[in-house]
Amino acid sequence: MSAARRWNISRQIGRMRGDRRALWLLVLAGAAMWGWNWLQTHPGDNPWAPLDLRDEPGWATGRKIAALRDDPQKCRAVLERSEVAFTNLAPLGEGACRREDRTRVDAYPLHPQVPATSCAVAAALQVWFDQSVQPAARASYGQGVVQIAHLGSYSCRRLYGRSEGPWSEHAAANAIDISGFVLTDGTRISLAADWDGKETDEAFLTQVRDGACEVFGTVLSPDYNAAHRDHLHLDQAARGFGGVCR
Ligand SMILES: [Zn+2]
């Protein structure tokens, strides 16, 4: 083979390689554009999208809600963006029971009244109601929940009411105890009576417990111990990676 012909062949191969590289670049650019568009339409899966509590939850939602635990200001901005009506109450209390962050979601169907909680608890309650409690009630009973019974949020005490040891999240109203649910037709489902009750009630209560684990730092149910036989304890303690769900 002459030197000129060899040179010609290697030039042709070089051009083919160049074409293939251009094709790959086009494929990559197309994939990146597709991915970007997909993220725009799936904000729950998009870690850069600002949190809106009305969005369908995705894999990024839990982490965004967790980020509100230490940032009441950011949390209130999220409530505003999500068009959740709330009242920001004045700080109250002393020492370990001082509450700087007292947020009340006015229209939340809590009974006997809507207590002031930390904003992170209020935001999680909102997502829990829309994304877990209502869908679970419709699936189990074919109707919605109109009332959620609670046993209180703020309580200036240490864990299990002991005289020493760590303070309960209730001391900062960063927790709430849920005791039951009332359906549209007036049916009552309570943690105390129905956790080990009819199959439908058990399924509903287990589903809302598991749903709470997606948005709260700590969830303790009757499965955990006798102290929780009649309520779900939900709190927003920052637990680092993951949370407690029992
Ligand atoms: Zn509790």
C-alpha cells in the first residue's frame, strides 16, 4: 500500500470517529433536556424546586420538609407559597419551655381546637392530611376525614414526665399527640379502640402511621410501647439522617 493511500484511509477513519462523537453529544444533550423537562413537571423529585406542600410528594419531598425543622422562617415562607392560612403567634415561656416559634394553621380540622405548634410540625401535618390521611380514608371507608382528635401539643415536661433527663419535644410544642379520626358520616376511629380492631380500621390506622413517617422526624404508635397505646406521637426532632418510625 502506498503512503498516500494509507494516509487517505486513516483520514477517513478519523472522520467517522468525529461523526460518532458528534452523535453521542447529540444523544447526551437530548437526554439532559429530557431530564430537565421531567424535573420541571415533577417538583417532588426535583431537589432544586422550591417546596410547595400541594405538590405530589417525590423522593426529594421528605428531605425538604426535614430542612424546615431548624428554620422557622423558611418554613413560614413554604406555608405562604403553599397558600396555607396560618397565624404566627408571639413567643412564650421560659428556659427549656420557651417557644420562639408558635404557628397555628387556622383551618386545620384538629379537635378540640387547633393548637400552636412549631412551624415544622404544622407543615408536616398539612402534607400528612392531604397526602396520607385523606387518601387512606377514601380507600378504607369511601369517604374523607372531617376531624382529627388530638391530646395536645405543648406540655412543659421531660420525657415520660420524669423529674430529670432530656426534655420532651412537647416542651417546645415541636410535637403533637393524635388520638383519633372522625369521618364525614360521623364514624369515629380511635387509636385506643381500633388499633387492634377490625381489619379495615387496622389497615387505615397503620397506613396513616406509615404516612406520618414520611414527613415527621419521630413517629411513635401503639406498636412502640404501652405509653403510646392510645395515640400517635408525631414530632419534628432533627434526627440527622432518617428518622424514628415505630
Ligand atoms: Zn407525644
